[in-house]
Amino acid sequence: MRKSYVLALAGALLLLSPAFSQQKSFKVILLCDMEGVSGATSVRHTNFGANPEYEEARKSLTADVNAAIAGLKAAGATEIIVVDGHGSGNTQSPDVLEAELLAPAKMISRDRPFDIYMDSYDPSADAIVAVAMHAGAGNPAGFISHTYTIEDIQYRVNGTPFNESMILAMGAARFGIPLIMVSGDDQLEKEIRRFLPWVKYAAGKRAVGRTKAEPFPREEVSRRIEKAAREALLALDAARLPENFPGPFRFALTFQDESQARTVAGLQGAELLSDSVSVQIRAADFEEGYRASLRLISTAGLVGRLQAAQRVLAAQPNAAALREAVSKYITDRWLDPQPAPPAPAASAAPPRYWGAR
């Protein structure tokens, strides 16, 4: 009887030991941008087709992402979903070199566009990390600083300047998913420390204004990113959500000139502010306001491209003839509408979307 009791107790203790207990699995979303890549030191590094710089930056991005993957895996991540958060113009593949990603990471891929900040995850995710991010609009010292678009100078929520990491954190908070780690330049680090101080950060370079950056040594960057990702996931139980931005929300975008702002102010729910270059919208919840802000940005972008085309046209030696040709095209299209061109033949493979394009 005594022997049976001892054996049963020993068996119970064995099953409760770390070697036999079931370890918790973690699913992590890893969103990567490109302006904050450690090796990106000029705007050409971030633009598809601007070679050799773009291809160099892809290699650096892959190294940054793999460093984060290594850290997350060491901390217990069993599923890592990578999202392309940069719109380089590459429609054939993600900016990161997908074939070189370390296991267990996998790229997200869908057959239709999706919003990287609101639609890249679901409640099954335990945490989010953001690699190669950049400072927000209105920070003149940050490398290629902007928030979502180059058409706005400032992007504020309830009076606070927002960067894209903060948008991601607010979006994920809808499901109770914390943003736990970010990497980028030293200027973004200051913004994260100020507004999301509990988030682990790894600096990969020093910004020298908006057009130039100085990268830190490759080995040092990888060590910093891996360490921050590992420590962030190990401390997941202490992770926080951004409770310092309660609703309702006021989204205020400051555009480059009055013509953009006044055009955008004509949209439903938009309000032109007293400075004549800022437009504000109000929303009950963050996602509603964010998606409404994208409509403002899209409209301002159309105005901005039209302005750019007009100025480039005016600078041409045959500007008068070109303007006349444009006017004639518009008139002919009105008086003698032509049938729409045939739709392009369907390709063998449907288009894929890894995130921002």
C-alpha cells in the first residue's frame, strides 16, 4: 500500500515537472515597414525599382525581421505571421525576402486588399511587434517621417501627434492585443518612449534629418532587435494597452496647402479648422475615425497629384501646346464618348496582397 502511494506521488510530480507540462503557445503578428530599416539611409532605399538601393534595403529588412523572429521564437512564439506594412510599389512580392524568413514565420497573403493596421490580425493573436517603423508626421528630425501618407504634415488624435506604430497599437487594442515591441530610428524611439513607454524598443540607426540616416553596425542592430523581441514576449503578462487615448476621438489632419484642405473639408463629417490647412473629423471609436481619415487622405492625394501635374506641365517648353491637347481631350471625351477599353486578359495567377502595396 505504501509502495503504491509513493509511486503514484512520484508519477504526479513527474507530470507536473517543466519537462512534462504543456508549454503555452504564442501567436505573434509581425508587421514590417521599410523607412525604419537599419540599412535604409536615403528615400531611394524605400522605393521599388530604385536599384541597387531598394534591393539592398530588402536584404537589410529581412535581417531586421529575422532578428525579431529569433527573439520571439526564443521566448516561446510558436506562430509568427509577417505582414508587409510598406507601400514600395512592388506588386509582385513583399518587400521582405519571403524565402529567407526564419521558421516558424510565414507571410500573410490574401486575394484582395486589406488594411494593415486594422485587418492584419484577429483575436487569436497574443501580441504584435512592429519592425522598421518610422517617426510620425510633424517630426522634422525623423528619417522620412510621415504618418500614413506624404500628403499631410501632421496627423493628430485628440490633439496628440500620432505615428503609425501608435495607430497599430490602437487598432490592436480593439481585440485586447498589445503592441509589445518596435524598431526604427532614434527619433521614433523618442516618440515611443513618450506615448507608449511600456513598449520595448530597438534602435537600428540615427536619423540625420528627414533625408538621411546613419545605420548602426549590422551585428549590433540584430542583437538589439532580437533582445527587445525576446524580452517583450517574455514579459507579455505585464504588457499594456494604450489607455491614454480615450474616446470619443477627434482626428485632425494638417495638409500641405489650403486647396487640399478646402477640397477635403467638403466631404461629409469634415470640418475646416481656423488655420485653413487642417481638417478635423469626429468619431465615437478609433477604427471609425481612422477609416474616415483615410478618405480625407485619399482625396487630398488626388488634389496633390493634380497640382504636381500642373506644375510639371507648366515647366515644359511646349506647355501651351500640352495644355491645349489636354483641353481638347476633355472636350472630345464629353462630345464624342468612346467605348471603354477592353478589360485586360485575366492572368494565370490571381493577384496577391501581402499588405500595403
